[in-house]
Amino acid sequence: MTLNALFAARPERWDQYKDVLPEAFKAAGLDVHLALDIAPEEVDYIVYAPNSDVKDFTPFTRLKAVLNLWAGVEAITNNETLKVPLTRMVDFGLQQGMVEWVVGHTLRHHLGMDAQIVNPAHEWAPATPPLSRDRGVTVLGIGELGLACAEALVQLGFNVAGWSRSPKTHDKVTCYSGDDGLKAALAHGEICILLLPSTPATQNILNAESLSFMPRGSFIINPGRGQLIDDDALLAALGSGQIAHATLDVFRVEPLPQAHPYWAHPNVTVTPHMAAETRAETCAEVVAENIRRNEAGEPLLHLVDRAAGY
């Protein structure tokens, strides 16, 4: 029996997926018809991006699951018309891209590389950084992406702590949780990496009070969500020296407006939401595997807990 999969993402994404998805379906032993336009009542699966035009799932009467192409699902978890399972995208390419970006910027700040990269006065000023074992790093959000980054940093010898809303354990990462644990987690890390989802409970988690918990002269790395940071509080902390530098990949408004103070701030690095781009080839494999699993009655990969919002 042929399954119908609607590709519901921005039109410019179609060229990236129109060939690799059918190849992945075939490799998984699936007979799937993929198209941009299928009558709603005939759709079995939706390959989805939250910025697509599909907002009302009511007409999709035989829909079995929505397979998100993004790691972020906040824009869809509260959609009351969605009555079927929702998965988020965590594929090898996205995860590896995030790990590489996080590790690169962590090492940059740990080693103080900016002083040599940007040195217009040609100053000869040797400075020996601490060894990685003497540098505390905190990862806020130890889901699949956060844990992958934490484990990579542990492999490099960093003293890594992680924080999550609910308790977790790990043999090589010191785990904190809840409101009480947040203060201890932030105090641990001279480098703080944000990989939390954006929920009412996590918005502005870095604010004037919580930034004060960090060691003076710390670094912020945010490839997670722009809503996690109170921008005014961060700018104030940068101005006072409480925070030495912020490397930011995500923002409340994207693209970041030209007039935003982050652009001109000497201690802010702006990157254009590039930390973990979905790679079509590896993403297609995950989509195909989830359809195979669902048809076989097996558990879906990366199933979203919609009650928790991620």
C-alpha cells in the first residue's frame, strides 16, 4: 500500500528534499508518495516545518504523525488541532553540527583566541590559559543536543555541569535541576552554554539576577533560543564586566535588526542562526525511519512530550 507524505515546509526547501527523501524511503523499504500538494483527507504523514502554511490539522483526517524537520517544536506543541504524534528532528548531521559549533566557540573563549585574532596594535602579550580540567563549563539544557555537547567537552577534559528542569544523572557530568540547582550550575561555569527549549518556564532564564550567579568575567554561548536571555540584562552585565563576552546564534527577532546594539558591541559575537542547520541527507534518514517504525508499530524516535512543551 502506498503511503502519502505531504511536504509542508517553505517552498525553497523542496529542492533540498525532493530527491533525498524518496531515496531514504526506498532504502527503508517504504512505498511513499511525497508531494507538495495532496488532498488533506489522503495524507498519512506530514513532513513539517513550523514556518509552513499548514497551521490547522483538522482536515487531515487519516493523518498518523507529524515529522518535524526542526529541533525546535515550540511553535507547534500548543496547536490544539494536532491530535497525532509529533516528532522533533535530532539527526546525526544536526547533532554533529551543534557539537562542532559549541566546542569551537568554547575553545575560542577558553584559550582567549580573540586577543590574537583581533590585535590591531600588534601587541606581543603572551597569556597562558588554564588547562581544560580547571575550567568550569555549564550546559543549560541536557536533552539530546545538550548532552552531546556536554559529553564532547568532557572528552576534552573540561569540568562540565549540566542543568535541567527535572533531575537527571550522568557519570561524567555534574547534574543540577530545579530552581535551587540553577544557582549552583551557573556558579560552576565560567562558560555557560544555552541549549534549552523556549517555554514559559525558560524564557529570560538568564536575567539580571541569574547572570550575577556566574563568576565575574564569564562567557555566554547561546545556540539555543533567543528568548532564553533578557537582552537588556545581558547588555548591562557586559557593560559592568560581569560577563566578558557573549556569542549569540539565536535572537528574539531574526534576522537581527541592523539597529540592535548587539551588532556594534565589542564584546558580542553575532552569528546568523547557523549552529545546527538540518542536513537534508541525514534528516531524510530519520524521517524515513520514523515512518517505518510507525508502520511497524514500533516507538517513534524523538517523540515530543507535548505536555512539557518539548
